[in-house]
Amino acid sequence: DIQMTQSPSSLSASVGDRVTITCRASQSISSYLNWYQQKPGKAPKLLIYAASSLQSGVPSRFSGSGSGTDFTLTISSLQPEDFATYYCQQSYSTPVAFGQGTKLEIK
Amino acid sequence: EVQLVESGGGLVQPGGSLRLSCAASGFTFSSYAMHWVRQAPGKGLEYVSAISSNGGSTYYANSVKGRFTISRDNSKNTLYLQMGSLRAEDMAVYYCARLTGEYNWFDPWGQGTLVTVSS
């Protein structure tokens, strides 16, 4: 099974900061990498699919990059509503797998 | 509107059983594989089970294999998860989700249903 490792596990940042979250796969997954945002008490919400494609309705300050084993999610200028937990997910092979999450907190 | 709505969660004793349901609307349910993902309190997302569009193929995480059964009724646009021999570590919010697109992303997700395992 493919393992996904996110870093950091938590991150403190301020409104307006540029933030980058990293996700690494235990083997190559091409571009089969998706990113989700989850707020407390809510279901995850798709942000980025296929490593770099922005889901409809998601603000353009969110972007994704990478292929193979190393991927990043970048928020160019943090807004108050962006403080949440972010998960990567590989969909290259069964079983799909999630990273352990990155909790983004207000500094 | 594409929507998934879970139900059936609740309090159950260790060793007990529970059946979760996920009602789908707004899309051709019978054309999609469907999945269950759970999240224990304060923890991350764990992939639990999957079923193909016609129900002919299923997948279970090792943590639930032999205790949980996934099924679907395409005539009722409903997904099920029959959970048995429940343990404290099964306590979680259970989400159903549709896997879609060329690169297999989960969208939409249901709102989740909480399963509490406690005596």
C-alpha cells in the first residue's frame, strides 16, 4: 500500500502570510494527488485535484504542484477562513490513502 | 444538486452492530463506485471500505475486514455499511463519498454520521 506523509503536522501563521504544505508519497503516484480542506465539525472539501487543478469555486490563492512522489499545496495570502486542517490523498492505486493532516492555526 | 446524506449513527455497546445508510441524489448513483471514510475524534481521515458501481467488487481496510460489510441498492440510490463486532476504536464520524473524475477525487462527501461505541 502507498503511504502518504504530510509536513508539517501543524503550522502557525498570520493573515496575509504565504504558506506551503508538503505531501510525500512512498512511491511514484504520477499526478494522482488531491488536496482537501476540513473545518471543525464539517466534511472535507475538495480544493485541488490531479495535483494542480483548482476545483471550481475555490479561491485562486490556493495552488498545487508536484508529480511523482513530492507535492505541495500553497496558499498565497492567508485569509481568516483558511485556518483549517488540510489533507492530501493519493488516488493512484487501491487503497486510496490520506496524509495525516496539517492543522493550520492562527499565530 | 449532487448530495449525499448519511444516517444510522448512534450509541452502541462494544460487540454490538449498527447499519449506516447513505442516500444519494442529484446524480446517476448506479454509475459510480462509492466509499466510506471515517474519522476518529481528533484524528485524521481513514479509508474504510469501497464498492463498485454494480456492487460486484468490494474493498475493506484491514482494520474492519471480517466485521464490516458494504453494500448498495441502486434502485434506492442508497449505500450501506453494516458494522458488527464493534470496538472502541471504531468510534468515529463516518462519511460516505463518491469517487469521481479521471484522477479519482472524493466529491461530494456526506455530512457524516457519528458512531459512538461505549458501554
